[in-house]
Amino acid sequence: MSGGMWAEKYRPQTLDDMVNQSEIISRLKNFVKDRNLPHLLFVGPAGVGKTTSILALARDLYGPAYRSYILELNASDERGINVIREKVKNFARTASIASQVSFKILVMDEADSLTNAAQHALRRTMEIYTRTCRFCLIGKYSEIIIDPIQSRCSIFRFAPLSERDMKGWIRSIAKKEGVSLIEEGLVAIYEAAQGDLRKATNLLQAAAATQKDEVDDIVIYSVLGRVSPGKVRELLNMGLKGEFMEARKILRTLLIDEGLAADDIIRMIYSEIMRLSIPERWKVKLSDTLGEIDYRLTQGARPEIQLSALVANLALAGEEMDR
Amino acid sequence: MTEENQPWTARFRPKTLVELVGNERAVRQLETWVRSWEKGVPKQRAVFLYGPPGVGKTVSVLALANKLGYDVMEVNSSDYRTRKNLDSLIGRSIHQRFTITGRRRMILFDELEGVSGREDYGGIGAIAGIIKATEIPVVLIATSIRERWEDKFRPLRDISLHIKYNPVPFSQILMRLKVIVEELGISVDEEVLELLADLSEGDLRSTINDLEAVARGKTRVTMEDTQNLAQRDRKDYTPDALAKMFSAKTLRDARRVVSSAHISYDDLYNWIYENLPIVLDNPLDLVEGMNALARADIHQTRARRTQSYRLLKYMFNEMTGGVALARRNSEGLGLVKMARQKIAEQGFPPRDFTITETPDGVMIKPNRYLKNDWRRVNEAVRSMGAVWVRRGGCWNLPYFRSPQQVWRYRRTWQSRRRRRSLAARVAEKCHVSSHEAVAEVIPLLKVIFEEDPFMAGDIAGWLGLEDGEVKWLKT
């Protein structure tokens, strides 16, 4: 069976296909029935169905040609307030030509990475073009969205997927694709993905590519070892052992050869630190250091230097643990 | 020396004004000022040319002097520029407007940024004195007229005419490279020339150096040949300055590297970062040194953000003194140890190699004929930065290596460009941001493309990938 990335192939197409977030889905269905929408603000962790919900809603609302009535922007890619202003305005000001729906939908993903200035510009745009366009803002944290925008939106909080829902979903994909996934493999996927269904699905697909027989936890870990979070763990281990030169080499691979953004690396380091078996006191200490570095990077500091300093400091943690 | 044997920077150094590239306005201004001396001593007796290295400041003075029939008395950083020495060097000649053969005369003080406060004591004051008394044109040259951290040129600034030289534009550098390549009769791919011009940052001289590095002795040059380019150490004297810095016992001695390394402080910073773990081989020292370097980074960020360049001195203190004085428990350069370890890892007994320190670094000399093992050893020691010296029959591991992240960026530029275009495609198809595509999706795609050609083909079709992108994902 073919069809590209499984995460897309099995993305629910309509609101009826959605298996979780049932309360949110039933409210969204009412909007479709009324053929009307408020501005929406979807908040919640990654891979729990925020983007899927709005795409499914659009399909239910406009039918198969829904693509022409919806514009997806990603705030973290569309840098600069001017780009946003122009693209948003151009899309928002022209009226919908769908007979029964009078508005189009603009989806702004990762809206919590918009600057304050951009959010204020957006707020005015939302007001001016309400007649022809509805906004669906998506983000992880609602706190970062300015109050005036929050007060103009219906807020939907997406809960992390339950272990049962997530495992059930992955199991069903594995079955449809003919992957023999055993329980140990499923548990490993669940733990690595931490409630992120897209991540889990991609991981399953990569594991299936490497192993034609049985996919167990060892297969999953070997795939994880080959992608960035696995390398981040190696980086931390080298740091703890005091192997600075080796650690720096890995850091450079991540930053330069793999082109990861510094804040992605920080995010991965953070979650790896939380999982390390080091004294709890050190977790707090390292989290504090990481917070300092994270702030420094927002101020324009050099990522490689700041992360190298963190790695050097890990040696102290490692030494104390040896004692 | 025949023309062919000359370094290309000398061979293609402009001898006449017509051959000069860039800074036309500055040169015109300079000519007007020199010509004004024909009507007697003008109000401003000195001209101060300033601008980045390699844009033609010195060359334009020499070419102009040639054209107008001047003899040039040149004083540069190879001369001690103390008050006493300058007086004996220049002496009364500032009152003699013509040579015995009847040619006009002028004085050129070149590379003034290298005048140091201590070794060249009183130098700047002496030059100011010369300007006030001179009856012949005095030309001053420095990379900057107002140094950010110590305003030593102030006495000269007030009594001279300032002419600014700018970096040579990309297009003009590219054109000049094409002319040179044509004259040499070698075929160099257009994209190589573009890369060189791009890396030049307006410094024509260093670009010609780089061209020579990749093209000397070849008849055809492709992108392949540029791989080693950045590994070349363009400034030979930087390692010496670094060695002094790392062994400094006072902040003041360590700080001196900022002016003596003759590279920008950003480059210097990268050099220090690159070599710090080699020098600080004790983890405690390393932590302290690395923290100092990170603090230096912060000070620089603040200086830039607030445009308060006086804050840079704090950066300099941290990156030099902070690093050098962190060295308390470290044994030394640790390179011998590193080399021994590398050799041992390859499974050779210690008696097979002599590993000793030399003035340039560490020598790794095989004590027996290695035959087929040579390649393996070479690969291992090259990863530390050692190079095989055929004449000596040994490897040399230099004390300090040039910043690696720079050439790594250059080596991987094509791959990074490919990743960017791929990320945009994945972002659109998978409804994620492109940085998420890079962090989360592409690494898994690489696993799939390496392992399962069938699934890979399916995904390639779905994403609409080109052959080049598929190939990139497979490697």
C-alpha cells in the first residue's frame, strides 16, 4: 500500500473521523451545522490534533474543494511583521465565493511565536476583516497570546492524548500497513513520542523501513539513536564523561551538518536532562543553566559557544556522581 | 624572481591607477590632494586613508606616486616606530622637497593600526610632530581611523584630511578574478569564482591569495578543489599570538593578543574557542575557561545591541584573560597525550612511533616502514588536524588549528541549501513549520531512504522530490 508519509495518509479527513478530543469535536460540529464560526484559538501540546481539527472542519464546511478557502501560515517560518501583514491582508480582504459560507479561514500555526508587535497588527486585521475571514490561531501556550486577541477568540484547549487512544491509533496503522508491531515496540514508541501522535506515526514508519519482521523496542531505540534526540543524548553523555572534544564534534554535527535550530537543540537537551539518571539536585541546577542559555540566545548570543559552555559544565555533574 | 614564481598577489598587484579595482572616488580625492602640493604647502599636510585590509590603500598611493613622479619613503610595521627611531629615520628629510635626481618626495606611514603603545613608545606623537613641520606630503594608512577600544589616533585625526576606503564590491572582485584567470590561461568554474568573491568580504588581496591556493599548478579548477580552502591558515602569525595569550599570567599580557593577532576580534574569538579544549585539558579549568568565553559572548551581544562599543573591553577581558587565567591545573597543550592516545587506539605499540614536541607543534614519526598501515594511521591523526610532511617522513600536528566551524559551514553549504528546500516541501505537505521539518521529520526520512528503497520511492513521489534531493536523503 502506498501514499507517502503515514502521518498524512491517516490524518483524519473529517470531524467524524477524529477519535479523541470528543468534546471539542462536538462543539466544532455545531459550527459546521450553523455554517458560522467565531475566531478560534487552539492551544495544546504538539501532535494532539489541533491542525487536523481545523483542516477537517474546513473540509466539512466547504467540501472537497476546501483548499481554496483556507490559508495555512506558520508564524515561525513567516518571519517579520510585514510578510504577515501582506499575506494575511491579501487573503482576508477578498470575499469567499462559496455559495453557502460567507467567509474564508486563515490558519496561523505556532501563533505563540509571533512577536508582540505582530500580534497587535494581527488584532486590528482580525477586527477589520471579520466579515470575510475567520482566524484560527494555533499554539502551545495561551499565556503568550495577548489578551485582546484571546478576548476575540473562542478558546479550545486540547488535552494530551491518553495512552489508550494513542496506542490504539498506532496499532491500527501498523495493522493497515502490515507491520508486525509487538507490545514492547509499542511501549517504546509511546514513551519516545510523549503524547505526540505525529511523532509516533513517523517513528513507526521509519522503524518499519528498517525492520521487515518484528518491530520491537530494540528496533525503535536503534531508529531513535540515529535521529537528533539520540545524538543529543550522546552529546550529554560525552559531556558527563568530560569528553569535551567529542561532545563538541556532535554539537557541530547537530548545528551545522543537520541544520537544527538552537532552540530545538535546547528543547531536546531539556527533555533528555529530565530523563537522565543523575541526582535530582543536578536536574534543577542544569535546568537553571539551560534557562540562562535559552535567554542569552534570545539576546543574540552565539549558540555553539553557549551550548559548549553547558557541555563543559556537565563534566562537574559527572564528576560528582562518580564520587 | 621570474614573474611566474611570484605570489599572485604580487604578480597581479596594480602598478598603475588604471588597473586599480574599486574605491574610484577615494583615489580621485587622494590625487586632488597630492596635486595641491604643486602650489605650495596646503592647509592639511597629511592625508589619512582608512578602510579594511586588501582594498587597495597602499597600492593606490604607490600607483599615484608613480604617475605624478614622486619618490615614496615608506615606514611600516616592520620598522620600530618609537619617537627616537622615527626621528633618525625621517629626520631632516621632511624639509627636502626633492631628491638629488630632482624627483618630488612623500612620506608614507603604513599599517598604523599596528603601532603599539609600548614597543613604539611615543610613536603617534612623533608622527603628529612630523606632520606639523613637514614640507612634503605625508600619507597615513590604517584599517580604522577611530579604534573602538583605544582612541590612539586622535592626535593624527585632528590634523589630517580623512579619506575612507570601502570593501570592493562583489561584482568588481568577480570581474578582477576573471581577468586574472584569463591571463593565467586556466579554466576555473564560474561558481568557484563566485564562491571566492563571496567569501572575500571585499578583501581583494585575500581573494587572490585564495585563488592561488586552489588554482596554483592546475589547468582546470572545480568546486571540488575549494574543499581545503578554508583549512588554509590565512594568517600565519595568529598561532604565535595565541601561544603567548594562552601562557599569559596577567590580564594585561593576555589582552595584548587582541591587537597583536592582526585578525578581527571575531576571528580571534573563534580561534580561542577552537583551541581552548586543547590547552585547558583539565575539566575544572575547561569549565572556567568556557564560562569566560560564554560571558565574553554576552558582553559582545550587549555592545552590539546597545551600540555601545566601549562595552567591548569587557568582552576582550573575558575572552583573553578569563581563558588564560583559567589555566591552573592543566598540564599543558595536551597534544602529545592526545597523539599517543590516538596511535594506541589504532593498536600500535608505543615503540612504533616517536611522538615529541617541536617548535611548530607535535611531531609523529613512525619508527618503522608502515606499508599498508600508513593510510589507517593517516586517517586517525588527520582527524586531530595533523598533516603528513613528506620531506620529514612524519606527521606534524600544529599547536593551534584554525576555527573548524567556519570551514565546516563552507563545506556543507550545498547540503544545507538542499535541506532548506526539502524542509519547505515537507513543511507544506505535512503541515508543520520548516524548522520542525528539519528537527523532526527529515532525520526520520533519512532513515527511511537509507533502509527501504520501495517506501522511499513512494514518499519521493508523494513529496515530488528531484533526483538530487533523493540522493541527498540517501547519504
